[in-house]
Amino acid sequence: MNEIVRPTTLLKTYQILHRVTRLVPMLVYALTLITIPFLSKDTSFASESQRPQEQVDKKTSILEASVFSHALKQVAQKAHASVVNITVKTHVTDKTGLYEPFPFFNNPFPQQYFDPDTVPDEEIPLPESPGRFSASGVIISSDGYILTNYHVIDQAYDIRVLLDNKRSIPAQVVGQDPKTDLAVLKINANDLPALTWGDSRDVKVGEIVMAIGNPFGLNQTMTMGVISAVGHASLDVIDYESFIQTDIVVNSGLSGGALINLKGELIGITTELLRESHGNMGIGFAIPSQLANTISTLLRQHGKVIRGWMGIATQKLTPAIAKQLNDPIAKGVVITELANNGPADRAQFQRRDIIRSFQGKSVSEPRQLQAVVETTKPGTQVTITRFRDGQEKDVTVKIREFPFKTRSPPQLKPVNKVHILGGVTVEVVPKDFVQGKGGVLVSTVTPGSLADTQGLEEGDVILDINQTSMQTVKDFLRQQDILKRKDTALLLIRRENTSMFLTISSDT
């Protein structure tokens, strides 16, 4: 007989199962809490084994960055004192060409920079009106020699150098070389911090470099970048082209500044000339130190660079041209023009002649031939292999000195520099003058006068002279007459929206 299960028994069984079922999640949660520490401990063991290496790498990176930053600061501090601000005043009185005219001379020199004929009318300075601008220069000798770009000082009648200690000193042009866009200045100072020359032949693409100068008149500005390319040529800017290209944009005022490496060595002279010729391309160029050092030495020794000259213009010999000239091997450069009575003309060279070699060395590029000719001492007899009408012939040519000359600075009218305010004329300030009331307006400042060379500019408003208020032209004339018998004057002037003091002294 089957046993009958009582309801009370079923109820107790259900209650027990219900309690156990409720305990299962709690047991699972408890086991999880117990297990996690062991699992995290194993994981922490792994992470702790990796953490020391990560910490070491991080500390190493921070240390390296700190060392690099310190090195940059050291280089910058040293180089800053060797880069100067150059302020020039130019006075264009004629449109004389850069070189004496030669029929062969079709040089793509940047005439838009030097030749006023190529400047839009609205940009041409009015006659008798001086121009003022700032650029940079590099101290290359402790006794006051400074290297800058030729185009910076071209046609300047007043040049002043501002040193790192804010001392302003007049400068004289020692020598200039437009063919390399370089010039050497001299100031009366000693114990100056000259930069050490580096060798631009060692410069590599990707190398970190710094440019120091005065872009937009901002004194002692340093920018950093990398070398993008070296040995750039055929840019049609200057005759000797072997530019260092960087990603540092050479803006206005940086011309003539220093391009230095991480050792603080001068490896190039920055030039804005290319940007002026080709537009702002987001890249900068510098004249290599190897060339700059050589040219600056010659300028200091002789005041100019003496170069050899053949009196020819040439172009690269292409296979198509060679075929037309019946040249079976197409090697050399072809003459396109000759200077009348020049060395090549005297040696009976002709247009369309092909030059194979110079002193036994093969010639393949016009710039290669130009370089060897111009580095040959004038008066030297050289042998040139010439191809004409299917035949080669060795011809002797006597190299002459390159017959170019730079433009002389404009001749200024004699000025009585003893008179403090001589050469200055003023007028009443117009009623609608936007820069404020009071004072007298400077209408003209004679170039080369004391007032001009010491900073007074047309458009300035003179508020007082030696603490005497200037309200009328008569006030100025009275003070001008008094100052004939004095050595110095203190002017309070307003230039644009700024008031400033200006001293003019006959002792300067």
C-alpha cells in the first residue's frame, strides 16, 4: 500500500527549497568577492612587473627633453648677443642700373628688388623722400665687423647698428658683393661677441636649426625648424646659388640674420631676397656659411671680390640643340652671347660654339663654367676645348677681371650738421588731424641732417623743444634760432598715436 504524503510534509519541503534557492545568489556573490582579490593580485603582479620600465622610460623622456631645452636656451643666449639690428635710410635720386650695361649680360638677377623701373608707380618713393627700414646682421669679428645682405644696405646713406645692449652705433660699408647678396659693415666697437663659423658642407636634411634676427622690427627673435634641402640652385636669384632651404619662413627684417646649428655655430646668412622674388612660399633660404665666410674675408681684405671674366653667356646643351649643331656626343655648354671685345671675343669664339672643357676639366653646366671662370685669377691664360663645325680645337683665352660696379650711394646735398635743427621745416597741424591737437607738424627733414640721422621723421608732431611748448611755426623758428648756439636738444614728439622723447646732438 502506497504511503500517502501529508500536506504538512510537502509544505516543509517547499520552504526548505525556497530558502536554499534564495541563498544561492548570495553564495555566488560571496564567492566572487572572495575570488576577486586573488585574481587582481595576479594582475597587479603583472602590472607591477611592467610599471618600473614604463616609469624609467617616462623619466628618461622627461630628462632628454629637459636637456634638449636647456641646450637650446644656452645656444640662444650665446647667439642673441651676436645678432644685431640694422636700421638704414635710403634716398633714391636716380635709376642707375646695378651693373654697367653689356649686350651679353642677360642675368636674371632680382631686378624687381633693385630696379625702380619694375616697381609699381604707387610704390616708388617720391623724389627727395628717404626710406627707412630695419634688417639684421651678424657680428663676425670682435673688433666690429658685421655681415649682412647686400640688398639691406644698397643705396643707404645712413646705417646704424643696434647692439644687444641697446647701444646704437653708426656703421660704415667696408665692402659689398651683389653677386652673392652679401655686405660687410664696420662699427667703432671692440670686445664684441662674434659667432663661430660652422661648415655648411656638413649640414644634413632633417637637422634642427635656428634663425635669429629682427623680423618686422622685433629685436632678437628666434625661430626653430629643420633643414629641408641643401644645395638649391637654378632659382634665378643671385649668381652664386647654393642655398640652404629650411621650413623657417624668412620674413621682413630677418634678412642678414643668423642661421645656426645646435652647437651655436653660424651655418648660414638668412635672406629675404628669394621671398621678394618668388612670393611667400612658406619656406626660407640662407646663404651657406662656406660661401659667406669666403666672401666676407675678401671684402674685409680688398673691399670687393675680384672675379675672372670671359665675356660670354651660355646655356645647357640639350640633345635637341646638339643635333642641330651637328654635335654627335652632346657634351658641354653652348655660347649664346659674347661681350664686344671681351676675352672670348678676342679669342675669336662665336655664338653657337660648344665649350667641352676648361683647363682640361669637362664642362656640363653653365653655372659650373661660371664658377671656375670667376674663381680664376685675372690675367691667367687658360685652355678651353671648343667644338665648332664638327671639329674640336683647344683655344687659349686670357681671363680678365669682371667689369661690374655697384651703384654708389646717392650724393646728398651738403648739410650744416652743427645746426641742431638745420634742414627741418614745419607747418601748422591741420584742424582735422586725426593724431591730436597741439604742436607743429614736421613737413620736411633734409636727408643727412642731424635731425634726420638721429631719428626725426616727416609726419612727426613736435610738442615741445627743451621743455618749451610749440604751438605755432614762429615758436619753432624761434627755438631753431636759439639752438644754433647749443649742442643738444630734447624734443617731445608725437608719432602716430604715441608720444616719445627724442634727443638731437651735434656731438654724435
